[in-house]
Amino acid sequence: MTHIISIINLKGGVGKTQTSIAVSEFLATNYAKKVLIIDLDPQTNATVSLMDENLWLEHDKKGNTIFQLFSDKVYNTELFNVESSIVKNVSNIGSGIKNLDLLPSSLRLIDIQDKLPLVSNSGYFVRTPITILKEAVSSIIKNYDYVIIDCPPNLGLITLSGIFISDYYLIPTIPDILSTYGIPQILTKINAFKEDAGINIKPLGILISMFRANNRLHKSIIDSLKYRERRGDYPRIFDTYIPLSIKISEAAEFQSSVKTLGQKYGYDLYNSYNRLVEEVIKYVE
């Protein structure tokens, strides 16, 4: 059975992409799961952290990225092929992690976002832009145990196309005021979309990221989140917190080749991400 998880927050810089990458790498390495990362974010951070930049540029020129998929629907072309677009065995660990694949993004995705509402009125065979991603990946999804979707920091059509195929969504957040501000909007919008689209997506939980144990504000915000969890307003807060670490930025550098997950993430991050993935597996399986 394939488990599809979208990772989302309306604010950038909260660890959304790093969570997507780490969860995928740990699932594939420590738990022998076959994993596909779908990078829907035009910032392409997940893509360039997992594959060589020159190889990515080559893929982009050939139309082997998410941009081409959405561009085809806007301009009535048929250039995108999902199987040739998937990059196998990605990561900067060794020569890549077996069973970890990537459907890369493109900076050009920014240019196509505003044109997507036109798809539903174009006479093309898709009923709505929301179904574009599902139609493209439905033939290959069954090949994976997990699909992790790195969503843009918004709730636009591209994000909703990821939500549409997902079983769960996970919200990483720094425990501060600005990072948690958008959580109610995410919950409200996804619940409304769930009803309207007839899907069965569930909140996987809220993940505390970049946590500083000695920070009073962090502790206060976490107490507030847990209060809302107990009251039933918010989904569960993961027991695992991801600590703030210089290794987070270092781990995002593809050129910094390492041999193991432990070398990439360091002791604290390694243990935290491993516990997080244990929680995820326990919840969804």
C-alpha cells in the first residue's frame, strides 16, 4: 500500500523542505521503503539538494520536470513523460540512496502558476487543474511505499493538486508566532477542499522544527499548540522535536558528499529524524 504525504506550511524557512528530504532519506535508508519525492515548489530547494545541478538543468531543458507537466495542460502540448522525468537513487549520500527517487521541480513553474485557472475553460480533457498531478503520476504511484510531496508555501492550485492525491498532510513549524500563524488557515482550507473535492486526506500532525530548548518563547508557543491539540482544534503534535542545528543548512548542500545519514545530519538531528520517521510509520501503517 502506498502512503502519500504532503508537507506544507504557508511560511517559508520553517524546515518544510528539509523535513521532506530527511523523512524520505530515513524511510529509504533505515526502513527499506521505496520512496518518491515530488517537488512541487518552484523554489526547487528539494530538487537541488538531492541531485546534481547540471543534471537538473539538463532535465529542465528536456521538459523532464513538474513545469512541463503543468505547461502541457496550459498550452495543449504533450511533452511530459513521468517515467523519463523521475530521477532514480537521488541524495548526496554516497552515490545516491537506493529506492529514493525524485520528480524534480523547475524555477519556470513560477511562470505557469497564474495561467492554471485557464485550464478548466480550455476544452482540454482534464476536468480541473486540481487533477493534473493525479493523472500524471497514477501509473507509477503503486511502485512506491511512500510518496512525499514538498508543497509550495501557499494554498494555490499547484499545492492543491498535491493535496488532492495525498492521504495525509504534515505541518512543520518553528514554535514562534509568525511560523504558527498560518496553521488555522491551512486546517480550514484543507478541510473545505476535502469536502468539496470528495477526498479523504487526514492531518498527520504538527512537527516542531528548529527547536531551541532554552528559548522561553518556543516553550510558550508549544504549550499553546498542545492546549489547542487537547481542545481538539489542532491535530496532534509530534512527540519528536527537530532541534535547531547548523547541520540543517549543511545537509542541504548536494556537493557536500557524505557516506552515511549520520555524517550528513550529525548525532542530534539523526536521532530526532529517526524518531520522527518511527512516529510516522506507526501512525500510517
